[in-house]
Amino acid sequence: MVWSEGRTGPTTMLIDESRLSTLISDVGADSLGELLDIFERETGQKIASLAACPPERLSAAYHFVKGSAQNLGLAELAALCRQAEHDAARGVIPDAARVRDCFHASFAALRARCD
């Protein structure tokens, strides 16, 4: 497992190895690189647009990122987006910079793990 310190708690799981292993089993190691490229491009664009996203669309935007993160086993990013999704639904504007930073750290760890 890949762990981080101090992001969403004292020590949190950055990558859910069980989910990642299931994904690799389902799609094959050869297709994983393509999935990572798609995730980086599409989810990266969504995250880059969060700060300018209209408040009424924030919950859906965080929901999209959460689902994408869960599919790849990015546990910390998914948990952070789950909270942001709930906050946005209640009218609280989540910290987009925190999500962006977690996205970059999580994706870098995932790439390193899969290379």
C-alpha cells in the first residue's frame, strides 16, 4: 500500500492496492497505461476548472472526480472528493486547491507504482 502523512488525517491510504489489483486484473496491465492517460487528461481538466465552477455545479464536479479516483484506487483523493461533494451540496465551497494538490500527489504515486 502507498500511504501519505498528514493530508486528510494523520496517515491515510493514498492508493488502495486491492482496488488497483482488481482493475489490472479486469483491464490487463497493457491497457492500464491508457487508462492512466485518460484519467490524467480528463480528471486533470475537471480539477483545473473547479475554482471557476458555478456553485450549483460543484457537487456534480466533485462527484465525477470521486468516481474516477475510486475506479483507479486513489483512496485519499476519493475520500477528499466525497467530503467536497457533500459540502458543495450543502452550499459550502470546498477547498479546490487541496483537491488539486491531492490529485497531483495521488497521480504521481500511482504512476510511480505502475511504472
